[in-house]
Amino acid sequence: MRKEMFDHEINILRDTYRRLLRRNAKINLIKLTSKTHPADLAVVFRHFQDEEQLEIFSLMKESEHTAEFLSELDDALVNELLENESYERIAAIIEKASTNDQSGILNILDDEKAKSIIELLNVEEQEEIAEIMGYPDDSAGALMNTEVFTLHESITAGEAIKTLQDQEGAEMVFYLYITDDDDRLVGIISLRALTTTSSSTTLKDIMIKNVHSIRPETDQEEVAKIVAQYNFLAVPVLDPDSKLLGIVTVDDVVDVIREEATEDFLRMAGAGKDREILLKSSWENAKTRLPWLFASWIGGIIAASLIGIFENMLENIIALAAFIPVILGMGGNIATQSSTIIVRGMATGRVNLGGEIKLILKEAQVGLILGTLYGVLLGLFARFIFSDAPENLGFVVGLSICASMIVAATVGTIIPLILRKLDIDPAVATGPFVTTSIDILGVLFYFLIAGLFLQI
């Protein structure tokens, strides 16, 4: 119900924009844009034509609202909007953004353009952006916000509250970070704990000393796992001397989780890993999928060759050919299911090192149960539909699909585990690679079983 309401509101907003664009009502467009939340504006923006997008963006002010809007957009759309904008306007917009959003926008642009824009900012901002952009794109350093509010451990709760009231622009003050004389992070206090403590109590006496922290080079997926596991609103980023560099907030982590899940899903589906693939041209889409589908093509050639080797069986019992799609399809499906479960388990930390054998045996049992059930059903179907075929055709077909599903579930489980051992992203294990191997093994087992029991 909530999703339907949201879609309805977005449709109304889109129609309102288009009506104002037709009337060339620029003043009303500016007012509507300023009142629309940046996240909602980013969603409705994807419904517009290129000309409409450029016209609306040209009316937007160089404000924090516009900077937040750009940070919500897909990279490809940001590139298109800023392609013909002056360096001065881009600089005026991004100087209103937080440091991590600034670096995020600049990383989208080409190096020469980004460098020219950075030179238009003040020296302090240039240094902060240079520091953030120096970290890998998928690291905590690239995500962190450097505008962090800290307090010294020796001050009292009352003094801390007064100091906090003067910090309007502080980022994520649900947590207060406590430092010592050497500016090292020594503790953390929640805003609730601060406001419910006697005003004369020093922060050193009420702070939590065991602080979960990360390094700037920590991968963003690891950051997401920490935030999800401990339900943090923010995680401090420390240098080797335990000095606070910044914090990664939960809103950025949510974006990371969404992006990583999208990337893994695309790779598992054999569509590459570009999260913005829908915004690419047909030729770029084709180039991305080409290598993945080539694996399927190779597998298909091998499977076709195997069928050719057993051609004499098909000539003697033509009914055998009717069941090849069923056996390959069921095997491919259960293999994809197993590998998806394993990859997801790895991502959420539910698949632990040391329990691989147990996991493989469990999925093999699942394959046995499902294979037996569908083997019986397919065997009965073969027996009654193809009454002129050999009597044990139903047994052969049933046993083949059972064997295929057991092998498929096992292979779909083993491949991601092996790739993790080799320190390769397990998400690449699914899609064409798993289904192709199952196609080959399925055909092989089918004809070997047929040759054994039908004595062809």
C-alpha cells in the first residue's frame, strides 16, 4: 500500500513538472524544485527526457539542496547534467555539499575537469577533497564525512550540552566522540546518555571506552557488515595513531548495501557489474554481456557435441530427445538456486569457514529430495505418454533428472565456495558459468544412464 502511495505521488509530481514545462512557467518550476525533497526529485528526474532534465537543472540554485540532489542521482545522469555546465557553477554547487558528497560528484567527472573545479574552491576544501579522493572508491575513506563533532574527555556533561547547542552544522550528533589531549579517540557517548546524566559528571566517567572503529582503507562492504551487525548509526574512521579522521554514517551505508547488492545480482545474472546498465546505450549493453554469454555459447557447443556423440541412441529411441530440455532446465534452475543461497549467505556472514562439507552435503540432500520427487513425476509421465517406447524409459528419465538435480545442487554450492577460497568474488560463480557446466553434465549423465539401462 505504501509503495502504491509513493508511486502515485511521484506520478503527480512528474505530471506537475511536465505541465509547468509546457507552459514555460519558470518561477513555478523554481518554487516546486525548492520544495521537493532531493531524493524524490532524483526519482522523478529519471522520467524526463534529456531536454527536460537540462531545463529543470538550469533553473536550480547553487545550494545545498542541489548538491544533495546530485548525490542522489545515478552517475551517468550527473555526467550528462554537468557536461556543458561552467566550472564556476559546478564549484558553487558542490561547495555546499559534505566532503564525501563533493568527492563523489567530482569522481564522476573526468580528471582534468575535476582538477579545474577543485582549483576554484577554497584552500581548506581543496585539502579535504584531495584527502578523500586519495582513498580507493570502495573504501571507508571515500565514504566518510570529515565534519565531525568531538569533545574533550575532561569537560562535564553540562558543558558538553552547551557546546553542542552551538554546533548547527555538526554531522550525526546522535553519537559524541570523545578525545584526549593528543586528539586520539578514547570513547563515545550517545546523545541520550549525555542528556540524562548529571551536568557535573565528566565525560570520561560516562563514555563507552570500547569503540568499534574502522580504518580509511577498509572496504565498504566490511563497513556495511559492521553497521548491520551492531545497528550503528555511524562508525568512526581512525588513522594508525587512533586520531579521528571522520565518520561513515548509516545513510551512506544504506547506499553501499543497495549498490553492492545490485552489482552482485547483475554479475550472478551474467549481465556484468555496471549498476547503471539501464542507462547505457544498446551497444554498451551488448559489449558488457558479450563475454558472459560467450561462456554459455561454449557450453552449448560442448553440450551439442555430446548429443552428437550419442546420436545413435536418439535414432533408435526418438523419445529420448523430448526430455533433454526438461532435464537441463531443472538442473540449471536448482544449481542457480543453490549458488544464489550460498553467495547470499557469504554476503550476510551466515556461511562460515569450516562448515563447507556440511553445507555441500545439505544442498546435495535437497537435490536428492527434489530430484526424487520430480524424477517420479517425469518417469510416470514418460511411461504413459510414450507408451510405444521401451518399458524402462520412464525409469531412465526419472533417474536422469534425479542425478542431474543432485549434481546441479552440489556444483552450485561448491563453485562459490571454491572461488572464495581463491579470493575471487563468489558472485561471478552463478549465471552462465554454473548453468553451462550443468548443461554439459546433465547431457552426459542422461545419455550414460540411457546407454546403461536401455542397452542401445
